[in-house]
Amino acid sequence: MKRKRVRLNVKFSGDKICCAKSPEICGKCKELNKCELLDMYYYPYDDIKECMRHDSYKRERGALKQRK
């Protein structure tokens, strides 16, 4: 699966993130000059695929059912 890119304005407080918003939403912020513009990448549905690989699911007539 292809990864997706998101551009975010990120504000740090020490080594922790205290704010992360898209630049369109963050346009009226008073502390915009304290933010860093970062590109974040993620794989959509990656956790769902991992969950569905679990052996607690089985297929019945084309539908996924959870085993009890």
C-alpha cells in the first residue's frame, strides 16, 4: 500500500509535541512563528490489516466472523 503524506505545523514544548495542525487551520494562530512545518508519512489501514491477520477471525459465506 502506498504511504500518504501530511504537512503539519508542529509546536514543541521541550521534547514533547504540544500542538500539531494543518497549515490551513493554523493560519490565524498567534504563535505560528514558534511552529515547524514538517512532512509526516503514514500507511492508511496498516493497523487494520494487522488486526485482520489475527487467527480469531474466520470466513463464513464470504463474511468475516469473529471466533468465540
